[in-house]
Amino acid sequence: MRWPAQGNVRFLYRADLNDVAAYLQQHPELADAGITGLLTGPWDRQALRIALGEDPLDTAGCVSVQLRWYDPRRAILLEVAGMPATLWQGYPVVESIYDAWIQIQEGVTAGGYTLATVLADEPLSDDSATCFANGLCLTGYRFASESGLLDLIWRVDQPLTLPEIPLISKPPPPGVYDGPRLLVFAQLIDGNGSFLVGDDGLWVDPTTLQVGDLFMQQHRLGGQTVDISAADAGAPAILIGLYDPLTGERILTLNRQDHVRLEIRDTVEAVEP
């Protein structure tokens, strides 16, 4: 039984995704959806393509299934191409912070995943979004000052501009970077502009996102006491931006700013289901 111990076998042989692939081949209408995962680089995508009988190295070939991976510990896919999302969720078994947003479809399971739909009675984004040059737009936010939890809603307005991401073995060769090429930074600053606390991350796989997709993710800025009563220019604020963690380069907004400044307020209208 040496084969399971060889190299990337543990990443590419995925019984759970084999079951999902088999189900999707019988139900292609469920192939445009979100799916939970731990964002292990390209390996979930590659394993699914192999299970579908596609060549994982044929990047120019037609991909029959458009699943968007997200980590439920910090994110949820809200809309797919502008419509409330269908989600393959529940596997692997981890904390899922946005369960209030989903409704389980009883009886539809595959490989440990359960099919669910997002509860959304009205559009979750608006025309006041701040868009970045790579195609992502920040459309809404909520900050709870007591807990420091910050929810951000992002929309894909155009095909995302991402750096080339080569397929690298796991673990990578010495000195070869195999981490993400796009992250969101969230920084809490005081009234003097001094950094208090930050939390960086992107808990969706940007290479799987499509135009019209909408997702929400949570940043954790707790541990600091913030007075939100001040309304003058010296009030504390939150700075949001995008950057490439390999180079440190920030992605600019369409009006050539390297961040968005959010005024601190307790607000729920933009993000509650």
C-alpha cells in the first residue's frame, strides 16, 4: 500500500469530490454553485477536474463545472452570477459562521456535502460600491465595535485580473513560494491614524470566481477599545484594501487609491439576511 503515501496523492485522490463529480454529471443544473473547503491552493480544483474526467493541465480547455470554493469558517458565497447561490456545504466538518444565511435542501447529499440555498429576499449590493482595478468591488460592510467583528461584502464586476499562478508540488521545492497571490487587508486605526490591529485574508478562491458573484467574509479586529461616538475627522476608522502577498504590491481602486476608508459605525442593514 505504498501508493497512498506517494507525493500529491492525498491531495488529488478525494473520495468526497469524486462523489460530488458523479452527482453533478447526473445533475448538471447544480454545477454552477459554491462549495466549502479549506482552500488548499489548486488541489481541490485539480481533484475535481480529474474526477470529472478532464485534463487538469489543460487550462485552455472548457471546464464543465463552475464551483466556487470558500472557507465557511470565515466566508460564504451569497450570489452566483447575480442570483442567490446554491451551495455544496458541510464538508469538511468545521465551524460555519454564516449558517443563518443558508437553508438546507433535505435529501440532496454527495460525498459528505449537503446541498443548500442562500436566503436572500432582496439584492445585497448596490451602485455605491467601491471598485478595484482587478475587478473586485466592495459593496457593503458591518462592524460590531464590541466584538471587533467586521463583515465585508464583495462583488465580482469583471473577470478578475490575477497574476499567473503555476501549479507547484506540495510541499513546494525549497525557496519556491506557493501561497496566495491576493489578500484583503483590514486595519483598525485610531483618531491619529495609528495602527491598532489588523486581520488579513481572502477566504474564497479568487481563481474560481465569476462575474456577478457576491461573497461575504469576516475579519476579526477585536482586542481594542474603540470610541465610535466621535464624528469629526479625527475619529477612528477601518482601512480596507487588496494586495499581492508575494510582492506586497497593493491593488488600486478605480480612482487610484490604495485603500478604502470605512467610518466606524454599528450597522446591520447592509448584511443581515
